[in-house]
Amino acid sequence: MAVVIELTGEEERLAESYAKVHGTSVEEAMKRNFFELIEDEYDAAVADAAYDDYIKSGKKSYPISELWEELGL
């Protein structure tokens, strides 16, 4: 699939500079960063949902030091 985006002159210069610093093409840099952003946002959404489930479960956490004491460590 091909995607076309319009950049201002300033955006184009920034994209070219970024790609050059990272030793890649503008296209590859944008593709890599786009999918990294998607992955980060997905991970955050999954973490938020897991935390909500934990809160709703009513379970309580306790410090690791209490576990170590319980285990005699």
C-alpha cells in the first residue's frame, strides 16, 4: 500500500535531517516511527485495561519486602 502525505517545506527539511542522522530514507524513517507510535499506544491501552481490571478485582498488592520476609529471605 502506498501512502502520500503533503509536507510543508519546514517539515520536509526536518524529515530529511532526521532520516540523514539515522542513516535511512525519509520513507523508512516515517514508516518505522509510525509503527513504533502505534505499538506504544497499543501497549498503553492494554496496560490501562489490565490496571482497570486489577482495580475492579479488589485485589491488594503489598511491598516486595513483605514477600521476602514471608519467604525468609
